[in-house]
Amino acid sequence: AVQGDMTRREDLARLVQETQDKFHHIDILVNNAGLFKGAPLHEISDEQYDEMMDINMRAVFRLTREVLPVMMEQQGGSIVHISSILGLIAVPQVAAYNVSKGALTQFSRSIAVEYGSHNIRSNAICPGLIKTDMTADLMEDEALMQEWSKEYPIGRFGRPEDVANACLFLASDESSFVTGAVLPVDGGFTAH
């Protein structure tokens, strides 16, 4: 593990350098850092918006920019971005998050188009509600969870391994002809 702050350029450069020093190449990048906070749009401060964009988009942009030359030199790589269904649909009270994940989804497609000739693939996973530390407080509201669960045709919320398995597929050679894809991992939430 390489510890650092995703918002600090020097930490991102150090992450890439230490990875190259140890493994001599970078085959896979999973952009998984994320921040979720909600508030009505008219109450979001510039600082709150900037914090959301700094983690959910700017850090991803910078880290990907650091990794791309390595992947170009080795003529291949797979980049997997953890976006959200809220990058595909909008819900109230989380406009900044919606925007950050929508931007991430489009960023993934842009990389696929621009770097495909270097055998670099880029795909986005859009999870629905997943039981993680980030959602633990939200999931304690049993009445809300019961209401929301009605929107998931598969009848449950996601587990971390649901997202991990999608990452594994997109990072592996099993998906060698898949790039520019946006894969909802949402138990059917966005299907209706």
C-alpha cells in the first residue's frame, strides 16, 4: 500500500512511481476514491462543491493523467472508474454528487475514444446502493431502506463483492473487446 492524499499531485505522482518501481508496469487502474454528501442545491457552499469535485473528479483526472503515459509506453492497460447510478440518473438533494459522477462517466468514455489506439481500455461501473462504510449511516434508516428497496427489482441492495466482481471482469482480458462501456451494477434499479 502507498498512503497519500488523492487531492495532492505529489502524492499521486509518488503512487505511480512507487508502483512502477515495484512492479515495472501498470496494467490496471481502478479509480475508486469517492465522497458522498447531500444537501439541497441552494444550500451547497462553494467549499462543499469543490470538495466533492476534488475527490470525485479532479483526483481521478490527475491520477489517470499520471498513469496514461505508462500505459501508452507499454501499449496497453485497463482503467476502471467507479461512478454511480447517480451519474446516469438524477435524484434530489445530491446535485454536486450527481454532477461529479456524470462527469466521471463521460471522462471514462473520452479516454476510451482517445486512447483505444494504444490498447488502453476505459470503462465505468455505476453501482446502485451498496452496503459499505460510506452508506452505513444512511442504511440505518430502516423505513427509508424499506421504501428504497422497492426500487430494486432483484430485491436487495448491493454488496461490495458485486462491484468487485464487475471490476475484475473489466480489468481482466476477459473483457478485452469492451471499452467505453458504462455498466450499472444496481440490481435493476436503472432498468425501469
